[in-house]
Amino acid sequence: MRIMAVFAHPDDEIGCIGTLAKHTARGDEVMLVWTTLGELASQFGDASHEEVTRIRREHGAWVADKIGAQHHFFDMGDSRMTGSRAEGLQLARLYAQFRPNAVITWSDDHPHPDHRMSAKIAYDAITLARIPKIINEQRTNASGEPLPPPDLSGDPGMDSGEDAPQQVGKLDPWREPIRFYQYYAPASPYPEVFIDMEDKLEVAAEVMTFYHDFYKWPWNTERFREGRARTGQLGGVKAAEHFNVRMTHLKARDYLD
Ligand SMILES: [Zn+2]
């Protein structure tokens, strides 16, 4: 199974890190994707853009390594996402390459616009990735000159977290059903899913602490554990993460299950 986690900023993934760690431990392929470099974090003060983005890439790489995942950064601009077709198309090209069976992302109603927009493009990209003429459509540079279609085979960015390279070649569409998980939101109309992550609570707490030490959050590791325990109670286990799930393009089954 291949799972892609699509979030706006490094640290957004804390809510599903236990689930992702369970899947990598089971041998599934997991890719953490951030649509921005989270360059506006106020902890950076007057540091240069280069310095800030270097540190954010390190954060992403540390977390991915911690759970045995691949990772990828886009640079759609912290607090500048619009949910545009162009943003969705960048992500759709990565879907066509990674071929996820499941995607995890934000809820639709989070106050931060980047969070809502990352969820929007994560959903839009499911359809865009199904259409060969779209994922291979000609792109132009700033002067309007055509760029070659991307060939992401052997993409060094897949492991390094670098942005998608401009190589030649053709992408195959990705048309298998994608189960679309979103952070739980009380107003969501979609079914709830609890994932028992008690056996990954330690690594989840480590990731939370990693960011805690950077941001100096008042929210501490103890409260994080209490939160997972409360969610666990709702799902009948000791610790859980909580999602809503949407599914589209499902094939007919022989029977109910
Ligand atoms: Zn965020």
C-alpha cells in the first residue's frame, strides 16, 4: 500500500504521524508532502529566506527519517496558497508518480487558508491525476516558452525532498481509487475513522516534542498524550488518531463488506 500525507507546513503532520509510522512499520510506502516550506514561522525573526527554507527542509527530512517515510516539498508560498488548478496540477504530477492508494490531509474547514487549500488541491489532484492530457500538458516558463513535459522517473527529489525536477518524458495517469482521509472535523459529513496508534505513541510524542522545542509551544508532550488517550477512548482503544474518510471512483464489489 502507498500512502501520501499532504500538508501545508512542516508540523501539520503531527495529527497523523502515529498512523503513518504504523504503515511504514508494516512495510507500506509513505510519502510526506508539504505544499509550502512554512517559511513564515515567527521563530525565524530576520533570518534570510535561504536560511529559513534550509531549516524547514531539515525539519521535514528529520520527521520523514524518524518514521521511515519519503518526503517532498513544494514551494507554493506560506500563507499564499490559493487552491488553484496550477497548484493542484503540481500535486497531481506527484500522484501520477507515487500512485497513492490513500491520501491524508487537512479538514475542509480549518481557519488557516493554507490548510483548507492543501486539502482542496489534495482532493482536486485525484481527478487531475486520472487525465493523461492534463498531467502531461505543456508547461511554460516565465517568458511563455514551453517547458518539456516532466519525467519524474528516478526523481532524485523523491528522496531528497527537492522540488520536482524539469525532466523530459511522459507520466502515466493514476486511476486507481484513492481513499481520502482528512483530519477529523465535527462538521464533516463523511464517516469517522479511528486508528489505534498506541504502539506508535512514543514516536508520535517524539515528533511532537521536536516541533515543540522549535516553536516553544505552551502545548506540551503530556497534553499531547492526553489528547491521544481521549481520542482513543472514543474509539475504544488506549490511544488513537481520528479522521474522516471520503472515497470516489470506487469499483463495484461482488458483495457488501
Ligand atoms: Zn500549518
